[in-house]
Amino acid sequence: MGGHLFHFPRLARADYLNREGQVRAVLDDLLPATPAGPQWFIPHFHADKPDFGDLDVLIGQDALTVPFLTEFRARLGITQTRRVKGIESHDFGGFQVDLMATPPAELRTRFEFMSWGDLGNILGRMMRPLGMKWGESGLLYVYRRPDEAHYLRTYTVSLTIDDVLRAAGLDAAHWHAGFTDEADMFGWAAGASRFSPRPYLAPEGDFGRRILERPGLHRFAEYLERAGWVAPTEREPNQPPEVLLELFPDSGLRAFLDAEATAAERDRVRRSKFSGRLVMALRPELSGKTLGAFMQAFTARPDFWEWVDAATPAEIETRIQAQVAPLDSPV
């Protein structure tokens, strides 16, 4: 939230660390780690960050109970709280503390994605030529059917930052050890084997707008310019799935791709046997809302597509011709 909700001034580093220490002590006491793992995280920040607009705390949404919030506020002397889109923002003596409700399954991945400023966005951009995206829900493979523009499915390849860094060609130990400053992080990220400066030095589309909107990405672009990077004339090529299968042999991605290929062929056969175009050819008296009502009634049975799978084209055509138009139809 950047402290904008309460319009507080930014807090100097030493004062911030004192406040963070108090918040950590309360959270350690009220929400200790369980056998399933931590119940909360505070994203990492650079060792030289001079001041802070707020303190973000990711908390498993199941832990954000009324008793917890009551005790949390009492121990820190908080008297002013606002809730906006699942974020409990607290006035901690003139400094904003945001408790961000997070699905337990996404707690660690969201922490890793949000750590180190805009590094999560930089890493996410490296994943795109691999057909993946890195975000708060983990490392996802994005599947699209070549012949169906609106068909999209995602598959979770990994939930750990280490796998993301391995795919990018980066040293995970450096991420875990931390960065002395933003320039240290920028140099490390630019050294990835899958890094391309083109999205930053020749920005396009949504990512170009994101660079303008996010100061950290804008500073990264300026860093690359100062370091003498030049944008390639061509976009980084999309990699075939075989590259991912080699990177993540135990992810289950092969089974997912095989299942999607089977489903695509099944749907292709189904469309060849039944479609709105076939209905219009056999029942030219139907159109507009009447056609829509007919289609809805004709396909209403829960096992409709299984019936299409088993039926012959002649059987399907016979049923279409025999089907009575809906009673509220003008036909």
C-alpha cells in the first residue's frame, strides 16, 4: 500500500527496523510456525533501503481471526484500522502496517514473489519465452490451443523460488543470502542465462506500461542503459515444451500436456459431429433467440457430450430434426 492509505510520511531505516522488530515479536508469539510451516512472512528488502512507506505482512487468511486481530492491535497500541480488499491496514503510531490475507497454499510463493522489490516481475519476464509465468500463485505453465484463441489452462510446475532461479539460470544461494543494494540485485538478475534486455530497453505493450508504472522496473531499465546493454532487434524466441520437460522432469507436466492433447482431439471430433452450424443447416427455421433456446434445450442433458461421442453422425442429425422447438419459441 506504500503508506498511502493514511498519508503518513516515510519512516527512516533505523526507525522502521525498530517497528518491524516489534511487529515480528508479536507475530512470533501469536502465530508461531506450525508443522505445516510459517503462518506469516515479511518480504525481503535490500540492505541499503533508506526509508519505508509501510510494512507488509503476509498472513494465512485462516489465521486472521477476530481474536488474533484484537490481541495484535492491543499489544501494539493500534487504535485506527481500515480494511481495503482483504488488507487490514493499521496505524502503528503514525506508520502503516498492512496485514495481507493470503491463501495458505500461496503464502510462501507470494512472499518469494514480493521479496526484493520488483525482482519477482523481472524473473517473471524471463519465464515468458518458456511458456510460463511466475507470480504469487507459483510457477505456472500457460497452455493455449493453437486453433482456439479463448482456450487457456494453467498447470503448476513449481511452488519454490529455487526452481524459478534454476530455470532462469541464476544462483539461488545469492537470492537467499540477500543483496547489498539494488545495483547488486540488478547485476545478478542481468547475469541470468535466460535474460534479455529487450523488454526494458525496447518495451512494448502491457510490459512497457508496467515499466512506466513501477519505479523499480524503471530503475532497472536505467541500470541496463548505464551498463551499456543494447536491445536485441528480435524478441527472445519461444521455447518448445521439450525444454521445460527437461528442466522439470518430475513436475507432471508431460502428463498434463498429454491429457490436453487428448482433450483437444476429443473436442475436435465432437465439433465435427455437432455444432450450431449443423443445427442451422438442418433446422433453417431457427435463428436468433429461438436458435439459442433450441441449443440450450438440446444440450441440456448432463451426459450430452458423452452421447455425441457414442452416436453416429446420422443419429445426431436424426435427433436434431426430431427435436421439438422450445414451447416459448415463436416457431
